Amino acid sequence: MAILSKPPVRRSPHPGAAHPFEKNGAARRAVGRNLTAYGFLCGALICFAFFSWYPMIREIILSFQENNFVDPAKWVGFDNFRTVIEDPAFRSAWLNTAAFSGLALVVGYAVPFVLAVVLNELRHAVAYLRFVVYLPVMLPPAVAVLLFKWFYDPGSGLFNQILDVFGIPPLAWLDSTSTALISLVLVSTWMNLGTGTLIYLAALQSIPGDLYESAELDGAGLFRRVWHVTIPQTKLILLVMLLLQVVATMQVFIEPYLLTGGGPENATVTVAYLMYQYAFNFGDFGGGGALGLMLMVVLMVFSAIYLRVSRDNEGGR
């Protein structure tokens, strides 16, 4: 009987070396992964180029042109800037924008932090309360603004009904120069309350519990713990949120557009709203571009400060 022998096993001259086919397969897989990553990257770059970079470049070009998109465009140099600066509404727009940002910092910057501290101290129904706080962010901005327009109604509005319960005369919330701007600030604060609160809450939950325990052993109450532990531990996120809020509030548009139309007596005209008026009401896209370029330069300054603070924060870790 013939004895079958095993075929000889071919061994690689280099025991640790991979088979050429294995090398090629790994290379193909690596190329496939890279192509997929670069494909997603190219898609993001195309979106940024089309929806962010092109509009900015187009705005810069428009600011030096006389252009109504009907007649041929004509280069006019700095005439558009002179036109908008000489407009009586120009000074009011910048003052109103600065006042809105200042009031939004007083109201909208402190309230989310206080809410985050309260939520961080609670032990029951925390998830439900987080949902309630974040709910305004889930509403479309136009819906939230129109809801407050009913609240501010001088006749049957909710706020005047509440004042009537306490015997306080009704207020012309949106029709008075003394209350119109702060009314817009309240709307903006309510709309953006949830985002800031959750960011602060995440920062608070990253603070080591040992610090609070040591403060409690030293007899520190809630306010002393917040002052000596919470604020020092979150000062960087507080500064970053401050800069982000300034950048966001200086671009306020939807509130004056839907609630007041810039009135009464230009008391709520902002730079973004005046830019809209020049472009779409007056048909002067060059003037609108000039205003937009001015606002963009101011926002770039705050953005540079934000990037510097973020870089210092990363370097300090």
C-alpha cells in the first residue's frame, strides 16, 4: 500500500514578512479608507465654499459696487461706505446693537449660569427639568418670536394680564422706545436659554466633587461654594461663552424684523436689520454690502479674541 505524504509546505525565505497579496490587500483597504475620508472632507469644503466663503467674498465685492442686480454693476470705491455712514439710522443701528448686546449679557449671560447651578444641585426630576429648559431651543425661531408677539399684545397679551393681576397699568411693550429693546432682549434670552444652560451644566459636572466636599467641611454654603469653587473652575468656559454671546447678539435680526420692524422711532433698528433694509427694501445692495463688511470686521475682532482664549485654554491643559 502506498503511503500518501503531505505536500511540502512552502515557507517564506523571510519568516516575518507578509505575503505580497496580503500587502496589496492592506494597501487597497488603506487607500479605500483614505478616499472615503477625503470624500467627506471634500463635501464639507464644498459646502463651506458655497454657503460661507462665496457669500463673504461676494459681499466684499458688492460693498465697492453700485449694484441692484438689474443694471450692470459699476465700481464706486468707498461711496457706499460714505452713503451708509451719512444715513441718520447708521448711528442708531450701531448704538442699538451695542445696547442689545450689553443688555443680553446682563440678562442672557447670567440667567443660564444660575439655572445650571440650580440644576446641578438638584437630585430629583433633573432630566425633566433639562428638557423643559432646552425646549425653547427646539422651537423654530420664527414660532418663538411670534409667540412672544402675542405675549406682548397691548390688549389681551399674557404679560399685561399678569400685570393687571397685581394692579399694574398695562405697558406698550413693543410700541414704547423705553421698553421695546429690552422686550427683544427677553425674547432672545428665552430662545437661547437652553443651549447656554446645558453647556454650563456640562462644565459644572466636570468639577471634581472633592472640592465641594472640602468646601462643605469648611462650613461653606451654596453661595460661597459657587463663588470660591464653581466660578474659578469654570472661568475659561465663562469667558468663551461671553465672547460667543457678544458675537451672536451683534447679529440680531429676526427679533426686530418680526416684532417691531425697527421701530418705534428706530429704537430697535440694528446693524443686521439696517443691512436688510438697504439690500431688499431700498434695492441698494452695495450699501447693504458695506454695512455687512463693517459688521464682519467687528465680529472678526471678537472671533480672534475667542480663538486666542481657546488656544490658551488648550495650552493650559
